[in-house]
Amino acid sequence: MAIGAVQPDDTVIGLLSPLIEDPAAMVRCRLVEMLAATATKGNATIVDLMSNDPDGLVRQMAKAFKGR
């Protein structure tokens, strides 16, 4: 199943939220991809937050979804 087809519900979002602070940049990058690419409630907030991530690839991923 493609990640774009995932529509996480509030429970899944709640479980994934702590990953915003995961030490692995790839985990944060995939989190941005999954939550921002879907119609997740509050995805603009996630994109804005992750646009300031310390890792350049995570910032780039977030900026790719900015304004969608």
C-alpha cells in the first residue's frame, strides 16, 4: 500500500506524535511524509514545525509539502 493512501486516525496520530523528537532524522522525515501527504488534521502545523528541524533533509521534506 502506498503511503499516500494512509489516512491515520486520531489514535494513530497520537501514537506517532512523539516521533517528532526522534533522534533519527529518517524517522522524522518519514513522519513528515506520512502526516503531511495525507489529509491529516493539523498537517499544516506539522509542516511548519518540521520546517525548522535541525536536519536539512527533514526541512526539505517539510518544505515540499508547504502550501499544499
